[in-house]
Amino acid sequence: MTRDRLVAFYARWYRPTNAVVVMVADMPPEAMKARIEAAFGSWTASGQAPAAPALGEPATVASSTALSVLISVDANVPGTISICRATKADPSPVNDVPALRRKMLPYAWASVLNHRFQRIAAGPKPPFTGAVATYADEGREAAYACVNALPVGEDWATTVSAVEVELRRLAAHGPTQAETLAAMREVRNLMLSGALRYGTCVARCFPPHTRPGGRWTW
């Protein structure tokens, strides 16, 4: 890598047409726009804009895929179990409340599961040292819902069984009212802090009186 190559890459790709500016502040939108224009209004691109890379169509994720298992051995790290399920990605924009709710629900279920996992791990004779549920929908091809768990010793079977019990319990009975309220608060804060990802819906889906300290209807 040389300085000239870095400069050429910057000049080719770092240009106004490829940029997104996100500003969060307690001021009128007109004042925010004025500040952004003052800071970036003189920014001009160098040379002709390159063609966008041809990424092709996203790969199709089958609705039912056979189980696949990957085992990795490393004596320097503790044993970890990761259980994931991939579903087809939803590329539709988040520009209204129903779309936002659909996008946020998986994060709410992960929040409920994580609180349950924390209580189990802190209890007597826990089936795992720790467990965390995650959800990621940033990929073009698929969204991934995962549970990562640290078994107690080498007893991975007990860990998998305990995780499965909680997953089935949530699917069968849903969250409690208290769990729902806690998940709503966490997901609201997650969305508001991730303005870049769901920025087109921030202002209209979460007007000022429903932001932190106010009410939010699920």
C-alpha cells in the first residue's frame, strides 16, 4: 500500500454523491440544515464519478434449510455454542410506523430473551455461564437470529436444552407485560441511537413527545 493509492481511492469514492450526513440536535430542522450546508456546502468531488459496483441480485435463502454444523477447535478460548437461523432479507425502506414495528420486533424478542438468560445464569446451578440473543438484518441476502452461549464446563447438551426451553417458552406464551415494557424502552433507544439505519422514519415515527421520557405505543 502506498500513499498515492490511498489518495486515489479517497478521491474516487469519498465524494458528496456517496455521502450521508446525519445530525441529531435539539434545534429546528432549518437551523440544522443551515449548519450542514455551512460545513459541507463547499465540498466538491474530484474527477468523474465511478460506476457503482455490480453486486448482482441477493442470493435466495430457502425457507427450509437443512441443519449445518460447524465445529472450530481453539484451546486458547472458552467453548462457545452459537445457534443461528437465517431468513430472507427484507430490503423494503423503513418510512412509516408499521414498517418500523416489523423491523424492530425481532430486536424486542432478543431483548426479552437476554433478560431471561441473565436471570438463569445468575440463579443456582445455571445450565450455562452466559447466553445472549442477537439479531442482524443489515445483510443483503439474509437476516440472522442467533443465540450464543457459554456452557458450564463441557456440558454443551444441557446448555442447548436450556436455550431451547426458553425459545419455546417465548414462542408459546409470549413475553409478560413487564418484559414487553422493558423491551419497548430498549428498542426505542436502539432505534433513536441508530438514526443512520432508520433515519427516514425518526422524525415522523417518533415525534418529540414520544422520545425518551415520553410515551411510545407499541
